[in-house]
Amino acid sequence: MNMLFLFISFVVILAGNKRSSDLSLPKFNSNDSAWSITNYTDWPDGISVLMSFMAVIWTMSGYDSPFHLAEECSNAQTATPNAIVMTASTGGIIGFAFQLAIAYTIVDLDAVVNDDQGLGQPYVSFLDQLLDRPKTLALSSMAIITAFVMAFSCMIAASRVLFSYSRDGCFPLSKYWSKVNPITKTPVNAVWANWFIGQVLLTLMFGGVAIDAIFSVGAIGSFISFTVPTLLRITYARDKFIPGPWNLGKFSDISGMFAVSFVLLMIPILNFPQYRGADNTPDLMNWTVLVYWASMFIAIGWFLIYAHKIYSGPKTNLDDEDLITSGEEEMQVIEAVVSKGQSVRYGMSEKA
């Protein structure tokens, strides 16, 4: 549905716009106009471009479902990385093409950014100045439906994370969030907990800029969590890490260093406010610097004070009798199990 609606919107924006018929404009903007930088911040253009990555990072973090659900996959060692690469690359390419369509057709950038018509959505304002009313309503409806449906994908990933961490004893009241419903065989409590937290956070929309900080936290939080394993892979575990059947080979270190460097650059950028000095009023402030780092402080405090007593890392969901190995992945399983001090069972015998 997402891909279908996106394709329809792409075609309508390019072929069905009223630029030449009603607005006496060329069908598309010139290359100079489409590729120019319009800076609405108090920062230099380079910083402004980096700050614009916020939306991209937040959107791309939606493609993380494959590795949250890796435990549910068959042949996860290859299926999961294939899914990650496919969703990230496909989403990146198609998303960039869609941005180009907007850049080459937008009529009045100031009106879209400042939302002169009071629609509350820059994308809808863009459609309204470019298309007639029926097309605007149709594409806006597609965007609303897609956003609503995609929320379920986010709910699946978020509930899976809450369940798996609670199963490891990481969260307060973990025994409730890790409980599997005997009828549905799913962690219903974790789903309801995520739903409740989500609804509470949505009330921040009535607080104006506060909800923007939540979106920023979503971007920077996932960004850091994705990168920590990469950092460990190219530093602490460089000589200990055993590549799986899907790996980048000699490009692993290069890719890892590039990824970590980019994240280290973007972490402070994601905390930047749009304006500075006297122009940076409380309602325009980027409160990510407070919301995210205060949350991290609380989480670290929780771990140091109590959670370290009950949380010692991910727990296996296999019993000793399940640790029976065979096939091509045998040595990888053996090394992983032995590294945790567990025993490996070969048929009826047992070896350390």
C-alpha cells in the first residue's frame, strides 16, 4: 500500500500539476532552482544542510523492523541483513526521487514552510498550491492512510523491543511486559504498554514544540543504538568478532568507520536549535538536548543503582536440551554457546 500510494502520488505530482495550465509557470522548476539551498536558520548553509538530515534520519529509522524481528525469522543470519539492505536502500532511493519531484514542482517555498493557509501540514500546503482540490484531497488522504497503517509496523517493532528487554529483566516491572498471552501466544501486555505510552506522548501535541523534541529523540536514540554495535565491532571486538554468512568482508571496517564518524558528527547537529542568540525563543528551542539526555541520565542512573543487579545482558531462550547443533552453522553456534560458559550437546554426550 505504501509503495502503491507513493507511486500514484509521484505520477500525479509530475504529470497532473497545474503549474503551466493555471499558474502560467513552466511545467517544472529549473535545475538551479530545484538544487538551490534556501536557508531558514541562523546557521551557515553547511550546518543547515546537516540539520535537514533530521527528517531523513527519523524516516530511515522506520526501516529497523527487520532486525527487531530477527528472532522470529527462519534463516535469520541471511534473511535479516537482506531485509535491512533491501528496505534501507529501496526507501532511500525512492525517497530521494520523491524529494526531487517536490523540488522540481514546488511553487512557493515560503508559503509551504510558513503554512500561510493554516493547514498545519507543509506537505498538504505543497499539494494545495500545485494541484486542484480533488487531487489534493486524494493525495492527502493517501498520506494519512499510509501514516496510520505504518504506525502498526512501528508498534510491532516497539512492542518486540519492550518484550525482549523485559524478558532479559532490563525494565521495571519486566515480569509483566514479558508475559506471553496464553491464547494469542503474543506479548499482549507489551503491546498495550506501548500503546499507552504512545497516547500519552501524543498529548504533547497540545504543548506545541514539545512534540518536536519527541521526534528528535526518536531520531537520535535509534541512531545511537544502531551505531554502538558498529563501534564495538571495529574497536573492542575487532579481533574477536566472527563474521556470519552475510558480511561485507574487507569493506566492513571502512563501512563501520564511515558510519561511526557520521553519527559522531550528527549527534550534536540533531540537538541544534533552528535559531540562535536572541532569536532562539523557548517556543523555537530544540528541546532534544534536554529530553534525550535527561532520559539517558535516568536510564543510566537506573542501571547503576539497581538494574545491574538483575540485568546481565541478553538471555538465551534455549534450554540445554535444545543446544543440539548440525549443518553449516554448527561451529558458529558452538563458539557462541561456549563463549557464554554453556555446554554443547552432541546427541547423548556432552562436551564443555
